[in-house]
Amino acid sequence: MSIAPETARTQLAACASYRAFLGVSTPAAAVAKTYLAGLPAPSDGKEYTVAEWEAGLRPFGIIYQATHGGYSMARSAMYAQTDSGRLFIELEITIPTVYQNGVETLNLTTDFENGDRWILNHIGQIVAEFMGLAGMPGYLDVSRVTVAMGPSRERNEEQPASGFYYWTLLEVAWGATE
């Protein structure tokens, strides 16, 4: 059951758009910023500081089994079995205060329309590239990626503790489908 999340992490790290999202240049560096099941513990063992969120953790991805239909095995023919399932991929990134869109410099923490356009373009590129690798040797046979939640900004009450960020939840259906 651990093969699917690990393979999804490798597939995601192979995407140039995901590496750009993370601000890293190699698949190995992308794997290091893509966690399975959860984030590493905060330095105090209790709660992350804004500095830990913005300078240490973000941007990142987390991959884990979906709560319903996360893994399934079925007999497909005499003595043959197929497996399938659903994974969640959470993506989180700090919203830039200084962003150059080619024409002007923007503060995306206050320019909501351009901020939303910026994150939607990132997520769209990641999904397209991830799906483009689907079924290739060494990668998951992905049949569908759904934006299950987001991209959404942090709530105002979260800003003092967590900073300014976007969060997105992708649902990935993989394997034999009915």
C-alpha cells in the first residue's frame, strides 16, 4: 500500500512545474519537500512559528491515502488482481509580497485578483504535467486529478500564526477504474 504514495511523490517531483512551485531545481530536492502523511515536527515539538512556516516548510506538498477508497484490490480475471485507489495531494505555498508579472511589481498578499490568477496558473500547470506522466513506466496510472478544495487563502485569524499562504487539495484517482 505504500507504493502508490511513494510513486506519486516521484511522479510529482518529475514535473518541472512542481519543482518551480517549490523553488528547487532537481527531482531529489522536490522529493525532500514532498512529505508522506504529514509534515515533520515543529522545532519546539508543539507548534510551528511563522518563520518555520515561511522560511522552512513552505512551499511543500503532502501526499496521503484518501479517507474513503484510498486503496482497493480486486480480482480482474482468474488468478489476476488489480489494485487502485485515491490519494490526496496537499500543496501549500507562501504568497509573495513582491511578484513581477512581466509588466509591474505586485504584492499578491493584497492584490487578490492577481494572487488568485498566480496560484491557479501554478496548480493548473502542475496538474497538467502530472497527468501527462500518467501511465508511463515508473509512474502511477492516473485516471483523474480533481481539485477537491481550494486554492484558498489563509483565514485572517491564521495570519499571525501561519503567515500568508495558499492551500490546495488535489484528489488523484489511480489504477484500474470501473
